[in-house]
Amino acid sequence: MFTITTDPEVYGPREDTFLLLDALVDEELSGRALEIGVGTGVITLNLAHRFQEMVGVDIDPRAVALAEYNAEENGVTNVQFHCSDLFSSVSGAFDVIIFNPPYCPSDELSIQDFSCDGGPDGRNTIDAFLSQFNGFLSPEGRVYLLQSSLSNLAQTRTYLEARKFDCTILVRTRLFFEELVVFRIQHSKSEIQLSESKRRNCMTRREEIVQLLQDAEMTSLELAHHFKIPKKTVLSDLQHISRSLRNRNGDLTVKMPVCNHCGFTFKLTVIKEPSKCPNCNSEWIDPPTYRVVP
């Protein structure tokens, strides 16, 4: 359990905060994450252990300072907090983006509260977020957006589906004057496949070999079958890739060939595939396999 210090000037943990946390309990979360509108930092701090890196931003410097304080007090070190108006001071792509936006229509508020005020129809910040998030979401990333029925749930779904996003309500709860929901938003599977196909079509053969060898260990024969080219051409490509990776601080690793007859293990210093064992003259040799390590 975390000890969270609050501030009357900063949006603190409420029903919507805990609904968002509940929605994420059973979700598969990993990689790099961003929370927009961190407030006290309670959501970021509770989720940080599930990510390699987490960034939390808020438009209010007072909220950022409070979230930093709470992280330090609770010993959470893999988070960074800074000021940003939505994505204005954010860079890079994220596997998960989390946002609990101001969603109350202005006329629903008894006093002006910028952490709740979503403009006349409650959608000012929501619409700004929806128009920007795709530029910061990884191809298979997910967005978790909390929203109220006061700010037109159907409009959000219609906007996203028109842009080829899958939009699912994970959880919902009824309060006395509104319903709160958490949307999970992600590229549709057909769009992910199309994007992957386009990306591969833009690659050279050697770039695609690197991509394949980052994903799996393969032999030269498997690569030759994949590209429908001679094995000799694959070996030439691998020699070139090995040199170019060294210039980029990467590495083409080789699992050495082994003689299946006597167990002799070759020690190769170049990309080469032996045809005979020097120890027993057997041609029954397990070929080398290749893997790219960034």
C-alpha cells in the first residue's frame, strides 16, 4: 500500500480514480507507459511496477511537484514527472496511455474547477486528446480513457471507430447523476496487419532479415526459403549485416555448427557454413543459426 499525500489544490483520489485502477487490474501491461493528468500520482505509482518505464504529466506544476514527492516518499524510482499540456512536452511512443480527463460540462459545476471542467459539453479536453494520442501510441499500444455519460459516450465511440480503432468499455459504474466508464482503445487488428505489411514492403531485403532475426533464431536455409533466393545470397547478406550492425552497436550472433557424428563444434570467425567435419570427415552437420541482438 502506498501513502499518498494530498493537496486541496490538486485533484485527489476519487471514485473515478479507483474505477480506472480497477479496470487495469487484469489488463496485460508492459513496456513504456504515459499517464496524462497525474494529480497526486496515485495511478502512476500503483502501476509503475508493471512497466519498464513510466512517464506522468500534468498541466499544473503543483500537481507535478506533489506526484514527485509521493514517488520519493514511496520509493518508486522508474517514473518521471513533468509539466505538459496533454502531449505538448511529451516525446516518443508509448505502449500504454492512461487519461482521466476533465469531463464535467461547465454548467454542472458549482464552482470553477479546471481539473473537472471539460467546457460547455464536457468534451473540450477529451476531443483534444482524441485528436492527438495516435501520434504517441505504439502500433499495438492501448489507451485507457475514463469518461462520464455527461460528456457523450457515443460521440467518443463514433469518433474512434471512424478512425479504425477498436473501442471497448472495460468497466462502468453508476453514480447518482452520471455513469462512469473506462474505454480501452487500440488499433483494430486489420489495421495492425496492414501497417505491418506496409512497413515490410518499404524495407530492403537486408532490413527485413534483421527484423526477422530480432524476432527469432533462423538458419540460412530458412531465410533462403522465406525470400525464395539462393542460400549463397543469404550468406552474402549476413556478412554485410554483420559489418553494418557493428557500426550501430548491434551484433549478429552465431550459434556454431556441430558435427552430429562426433560432436565436434566449429569455431567460425566469419560467416561460413562448413560442408565437412575436420575431425571425422562427416557431412552430417547441424548448420549454424543466426540471431540479431540490438
